[in-house]
Amino acid sequence: MASVAKQLSEREIEEEYNINARTLQGWRTRKKGPPYRKVAGTLVRYDRAEFEAWLQSSPQFLGETPLRSRKTG
């Protein structure tokens, strides 16, 4: 059984990988982003292992959209 901790929300993707939620939404709309699942009909979740594998195999997507930079301090 899959662990709940391995499922990432858009916000968690933003925080951990510095990819804006709007970018993820756009990729889903264009059917070109990482694999995802809908939970309870509306909540979007990404499997961490699948997401990381997609990142490794699809660097061109990260180059064509600006990544959101997190400001510190």
C-alpha cells in the first residue's frame, strides 16, 4: 500500500522543488507535466517517486517556464 507521505500537493511541490503551482496547473491543462492523481475528486496529488523520475527525464520543461524563487530572510 502506498504511503500518504509519498503523495505531494501542489504547495509541497512549490516548497520542495521550487515549481510554481500555476506552472503545474498549466502543465496539467496541456497534458505535458508529471503524472498526478485526483483524490476525493478534486485534490491533486503527485507521487514523489513518479514526480522525481519525471524531473530526471524531462529537464526541457523546467527550462521553458520560469521557476518561482523563494525569498529568504
